[in-house]
Amino acid sequence: LFAAYQQKAVRTAALITGDVSLAEDITQEAFVICLLRMNCLREPERFQSWFFRILTRCAWKAMEKRARHSMGWGEEMEVLIPPVFDCYPSEKKAEYEKLYLALEGLGKKQRTTVILYYFNDLSIKEIAHITASLETTVKTRLFAAKKRLRQALQEPENAGVKKGELFYEKGKF
């Protein structure tokens, strides 16, 4: 299970938190929690959504803890961009970096929803289970996030991007 989900989990946690080293710690914590609670999983075929629910909760908790210590989400941006996007073609790297910077402007729930849907190819139903939300809430978050991202990505060089004013279409990147 670790080998199957580790890379995807670290990428997800890094995109949520903005910090690769923190993402690695969060991923380890999530796997340990899964190991300790494995007997609670009644339906093994739902492991992925169960695991990502634990992972996102750990990431949100870490973000809140970091916020209390007054370290902003974007401060690790320069460190995060290369490792997260190394697996993508170099000619597209600038586009991915622009997308990532636009993601920074989303709130944690919208950002998490976008990451789970577009980067991890999870369904609306799975995301609703992971985030403990209604499917309509997930759809609303995706719609609002796409609108903000579209606005941010249409601006030249993200000039004047403000937090919360930030699209990425599934399969484009």
C-alpha cells in the first residue's frame, strides 16, 4: 500500500500545504494512522478514499498549526515548485508553475478539492467522502475554484493576483 500510494500522497500533501518536507511527514503520519486503524476499514475496496481522507485531515491540521506559528502558505513556493513538477515535461514547467501560483489563491477546501479532482483523478463522490461534504458542495467548490483559477491564469504573469481571486481543465496539464 505504501509503494502504491506514497508518491501520490506526498504530491497531494505538498500541493495542499505548500511544503515538500512537511508533506513527507504528513504522508508518513497518514500511513501510520492507517496502519493503526486498519481494523476500522470495513470495505477494503474503499481504501483510497479512506486514506486520502486521513491524509487531507493531517494536511489541514498541519496548515492550521503552521498558521498559528505565523508561517504563510506561499513562503515555501520556490522550494515546492521544482520537486512537485519534475515529472512533467520541461517545456510545460512554466505553465505548471503559473497554475501552482494560481492555486495558492484558493482557500484550503477549494484547493484540496481541485487537487483531488484534477491531480489525483478522484470522482466527485470520492471527494465528497474524503472531505465529509455533500456531492453538491464538491461541485460548487470545483465551479468556484475553476472560475477563480481561470481569472488568475488569464492575467498576464498573474499580475495583481490576490488571495481568493484565482482554471485548470481536467486533462489539459
